[in-house]
Amino acid sequence: MSLKNVNHQKRSFTWSMEKPSAKDYFLTVFIFAVCTLIGLLFQKLNFTDTNIVTIYILGVLLTSIVTDGYLCSVAGSFLSVFLFCFFLFLFYILLLAILLLLVLYVLHLCFLRLNFLL
């Protein structure tokens, strides 16, 4: 038998992906909730941001292992970036901005009261 006589059929590539189950969604959310809690604990213990990012990378790896398909893994990687930026970075900036606005509002009220007394 020679190689020229063998027929190889090409398989068509499909772009369709299977829709993840509810269990896959739950596992993805659970894994990243745990990663966020560990990240907040690491932040309280004054670990560097690199260590916290490594926890999220481990979460993406764990998600790709325990879920079926690619969708939960890809969504998990975007979710990890959002959670890191919001809970571990942006949250404190927003809190500082809200406190600053509150202080400015109280000072404004004090000046209004002072002008009323004069």
C-alpha cells in the first residue's frame, strides 16, 4: 500500500461552541469569588499585587480544568481583570473620591451656616 492511494477526508472546522451548563457558570463565579477573597486577604497582609494577580491566573487555570468548553475560561479571564481592578484597585480610589466629596459637602454646609449667622 502506497501513500498515494490513501484518501484522507478533511474535517470541516466549525465555529460553534457548546453552551456551558449552569454548573459551569456556578463554578466560574465561585472560583473567582474565592480568588477575590484571597486577594483581599493578601492585600490586608501587605502582599504585592503580583501575588494577587497570580491567584487570579490560578483561578483561570482552575476554571479551564473544571469547566467544559472555552467560553467559561475566556469569560473567567476577563472577569479576573475586572475583579482585580475593581475590588483591589479602583474600589479604594472610588471610596477616597466619595469621602472627598462628602467632606466638601460638609464644608459647604458649614460655610452656608456661617454666612447665615453673620
